[in-house]
Amino acid sequence: MAMSCKEGKLGHSNSSNSMDNGKYVRYTPEQVEALERLYHECPKPSSLRRQQLIRECPILSNIEPKQIKVWFQNRRCREKQRKEASRLQAVNRKLTAMNKLLMEENDRLQKQVSQLVYENGYFRQHTQN
């Protein structure tokens, strides 16, 4: 069963692309390249389409249909995470800029308060005399 995106587990389900000893076998760079090309054509292929991909693409023929399904789920999850990370970076940049402006305004206001306190003391002193 594929893990959810929120758990941060990208791939590696119990029925992973495996050898007899059950050890996880990574996809070859060629397989990943083929899967990426297919993903850009259709990020959510149907069960029939996945079976067709395995038949049409010899480099994917030794991968189980369920693993193709899991790879596409994980790939969509990674894309969603990247988009969210990018959005959060943009929000962070805006907040950082706003924070800088607010700190500058705070400094300006503190100087103004100091000036007013000084002037207030000066006028009190002169009105008492």
C-alpha cells in the first residue's frame, strides 16, 4: 500500500519493485526518464493506460502495474510538495520584506517618541521658569 504524501514517504510500499529477498530495487535512470516522459504526457493514467504503457515501453516491462501506479502517485505527491514549498518560499519573502519595513517604521517612531519626550521636558522646564 502506498504511503500518503503527508507522511513524507515517497514510494517504498511493501510490494515494491523487488528481488527474491524482498530488498527494494531502485528504478534505473532510464526507467525514471521513461516514467517522467509519460508523466508529463499524462500525470494520472488509468489502469488500462498503465498496462498499455508497460506493453509499449520495453524498459518498463519488468515493473509490476501496481508499482507503476505507486510511482505515479508518488510523483504527483512530489510535484504537489514542490509547489507548496515554492508557494511558502514566496510568502516567506513577502513577510520578510514586510517585517523589514515594519522594523524601519518602528525605529523611526521610536526616534520620534524620543524627540517628543525631549521636547516635552524642554517645554515643561521653560514654562516652570
